Amino acid sequence: MAIPGSLFYRSPALQVIYVLCVLAVLVTDAGGRRHHQIQLQPACPTFTCGAHLRNVSYPFRRRGDPPECGVASYELTCTDDKAIIQIDNGTYLVRGINYTDATFSVVDANMLDSSNSTCPLPRWNRIPYKRWYWVVEDSSRNIVQELMPSYSTITAAFVTCSLEVTNNGVYMYMPVACLSTNSSFVYVLTGWSADSIQSLEPSCGYLAMSPLSVEVLNASYADVVKLMRGGFALRFPYTIHYFSYYKFKDCVAQSFL
């Protein structure tokens, strides 16, 4: 709720309180930013992971590292030739880390499994990222997003339908014949809003989904599999610092106690 401007014109004292509250919130926010920057560079040694990742550092950690090293959800398992990260119930291979743009590339290990090469489904089971889920609140009440796909990614959504779908909208229901039966029809949709409920036919429900690194619309299942096997980018933890109205409101309220 906005505070009427006339209130401040009538009372110079209230103008001073207003300025002090704004400065207090700004200082708190700046302090939070400095704290976050310190967290980004903890005093932990770099490490090698797999056959090709060198000088790995924050936000990544290895199992058994001290708790102050890295972020728990970015923990890697390192073998002689692989760097592996577990995301929910899915296993992903880390193919590269880009510290310049704070992203790293992964590929679903299920996509590379030779025993599942003919008709694979992704194991990404997180709620669509464009809806600002996958967040945690840190000790400063800032919002921290973890394991969030890069903004450049789109979604391939797999759906299963009890009725055969006749395409007549923006998003084409591309058939996945190898997963369909006489009573259950599986399709894949691709595009910026393919994971939106508005794109779903009444007889259909979501089966699986995967971020894609290339913008495509109405891609065939074969093309989607190729893109999934190429992997996609995930972001480092990202902190949103709020200039909170509630902090300001509390400051003003406490000034009159």
C-alpha cells in the first residue's frame, strides 16, 4: 500500500523517519549482497572430477567435503572418467562448467544408456522452471534458486492421452509411436509454453519433460531425442535480493512504538 505523499509534507519529522528507513533497508540489502559474494568464494581447494573437469570450485562439492565447501544440491560424484550429479531421482553427467556465465551443462544418463536407446524418456521431474519454483529461503530471507535451467532453454513435454489427438492448435502433438498402445497415446510437445496446462488436451496428462538447449517448435520425437542427448545448461545458485516493502513497513511501524 502506498503511503500518502501529503503525510510527509505535513511533518518534517516523518520525512526524516522515511529517509532513515529507506537507508536502513538499503544497507541491509547491500550487506546481504556482500555476504553472498563471500559465500561464492569460500576457502576450499579446487578439485578434478572425471576425465575432463579441472579446477572445479564453488558451487560444486564432493561427497565428504567440509560442509562449508560448495552447495549440497551441487554435489558431484567423481569417477575415473565421469562427473555425475544427482537431481531428484535422475542421474546426470556433467559435461562442462562455464564460470564466466555461471552455468554448467548436463545430459540425462538415461539418454545415453545403450539398453534404453530405442525409445528413451527423460527423468527430469521438476515443476516447470518458468513458474519460479525450485527456490529456498536463506538465513537473510532472500530467495535462492538452485539447479534452474538456463533462460535460453525451452521444454519438451511428453504427454499420455486416453484419446487420439487431432492437431488444431499452436502446439502440435507429435506422436511417440514406440510408447503408444491401442488404448494409450503418447505425444511430445515442444516450445516455450509446451509445459503449460493451457497446452494440454482434456484427455491427456503429463508423462515426462526435459529442458532443451535449442529453440524448436513442433519437433518430431526423433529430433527431440537427439536434442536431449546433447544435454542442456543449468545455472549456479542465484540469489534474489529483495528491497522488501515489509522491511520498510516494519521500520516505519517501530518508529512510533
